[in-house]
Amino acid sequence: MAEEVTASDASKRKNLLCEGDQGISEAIRVGVVGVMMQGQASMDMAISFPLPACYLQLKDAAKILTYIRSTSFPTAAILKTIEVKDSLAPVVASFSSRGPNKAAPEILKPDFISPGVDIMASWSPISDISGETRKLMFNIISRTSMACPHVSGAAVYVKSFHLTWLPAAIRSALMITG
């Protein structure tokens, strides 16, 4: 964490500045109501937290830490998310393959891509965060595996119109359809 926090002084603070998500369990333990996290996490996917939270780039977190140290009573608020139209979208997620194959540039992989970022998915109600007591049935997940249902659904949809097509024909249809 950016600063040492004990249960006695946490009651004076409502929000906590942490390095990465390592302070979440401690934040829950001491009863803070919000967390500001700094670190190097991917910026192209959502992460679920048991408290209201925001992710900060390192330069912004440094400014906040300077402010915290400059006053006896620092204050902060976590506001509602503002959705911004991204003119660069759609883009391939930072954790996904883009091709071509570096070992064999003539192999252009992947053949096609599908959404795998911020997908609402069913979720085990067991949390791996110490102190977390909520039981969630769904979570927002970003992984390559989250794209699989999209591709499978598209393949089944194509197959519903072409019952005699083999998997290679369906793959080809998906590859050339934009």
C-alpha cells in the first residue's frame, strides 16, 4: 500500500490509495468505503472489486500521493464512471494474438477474432479475496476463453442455414465475413 494503514486511523479515511489490488483485503478488514489503485494492469479490460474502486495510472497516483502528504485532512471521492466513445474501437485486446506468426510470417493467425473483453459470465459464488462476504452469481471477465462462446454461436448460426456444410466450410465462411 502507498501508506501504512491501521484500523485506528482507517476510520478517519473513507478511501484508500493502494499499489495494485494488493490492498483490497486490508481495505475490507479496516472498513474503508472506497479504494484507488495504482499499477501496471491492462487498461483494456474491467476488473471486479468488492468495494467501489478506480484504477489510476502511475503518474496520476503519484499526484494523489503528493496531495495526501501535503495536508492533514486529504479528501477524495469516487464518482460514477463516464462512458467515452473510443474512436479507435474496435481493437484487439492487449492479451490476444494479433498475427502474423513471428516464426513463420506466411502464416496469418488468428483466422478471426471475437469479443473477449468485459464479458458478463456466470461466476462461482466463492471469493478468493480475504474478507469478501458477497456471493456473486455473475462477474465481468476478460480472457481469450470469453471469446469462444461468440465464435461458437456464430458457427452454429451459419450451420443453421447450411446443414450440410463441414466445419472447414463454416470456418471459411466466418473468416471471409466481416
